Amino acid sequence: MPSITLPTFVSYTASGGAARITTIHQQRRRYENPEPAAFNFYRRPADAIRAGLATHREELAMTTMVQQAHAVQRPHYEAIADGWLALLADWHPRLVDVGRARWSSGNLEVRISPHLGLLDDDNRLWSVFLHFKEAELTREGSYAPLRLMEQNMDELLPGGAPLVIDVRRSRVFKATNRSRQRLDAWLTGEAAAFSTHWACAA
């Protein structure tokens, strides 16, 4: 099976029941018949967020993103812009470099590419995963990206900590005191389930 992205794995782990099978079928169809628009729908918001932070012109970056959006993209990009700017009203991080890593379990490989590396006013470093989708990300849904980034922090951002942001809702998730051993066992089980469902979707 192919190497998958962290957003793909997060979509799977955050869903339940029959929705998981739907996620698998959608992702398998995209991997086997690539459509750039499907993969790149949220690339522009990610690029705009990085550009705004880099130039300290966050509002201009968001406005430009929305103005250049196609009709289908516009309502989504507007919600993302509103959520991101609301978050920055009380938070002023600086952009820093962040690396990439890979996590493997069984025959599944997940490519971990955080959207941002940030340094906040308290000199804390954050490796950041941005959730852009319309469906709300729950606390439980944040466990996979938080733990996978935490496991690979030496490669991603030495000395940093993981951060997940549901951008549309300006909601921030940080790692909790949950048992790392249990989280790792859960991730192993999720990887096995993903591989099984992927094979069944052939």
C-alpha cells in the first residue's frame, strides 16, 4: 500500500463506523486516480497562513486568499480566514523552520509534515498541524497528530512540542497527560485497521 499523509490518517482515526470505510474509499480513489484539485484544496490556506506569518501581514494574506478563491472554495476559505484571524487576535507567534518525519507500523507508513513551526512570546516552540476541514475536530480526533508529532519531535523541531489547531473554530489542542503507552498501542491498532480496510477497498 502507498505511503499516506498525516491528514489522511487523521481523517481515518477521527471517524468511526461506516464513515471509516467511506474515508478509505475516497482516499484510495484519490491515490489511484490523482486529481490535483482534490489534494490541493487546502494547500492555498496553508500557504497563505505561512505567508502572512512570514511577512507579518496576516490579514492581507487571508483577504488575498479569499479574493482569489473559486466559487466552491470561497465559503471554506472565508471560514478559515475568520478562524485564523480570530486566533491571532490574542496570539502573536513567529514562524520558524520545521522538519519532516515518517512513522511506520506494520506495512503502513505515514508522512508527517507539520504545516508550521512556531515560536511564541514565551519562547515555546510548537510543531503545528492545521485542521482545515468543515467537520469539527474533537479532542479525541487530535490524539493521533499530537502523538505522532510528539514521537518524532527530534526530527521535526528539537525542543518543541506538538500543537493541533482546528482553524475554522480557532480551537487549539495540546498534548495531555494521557498514557503515552496506551496512545501508542491505540495508534498501532489504528494503523492495522487502516491497512485492513485499504486492502478490502481494492
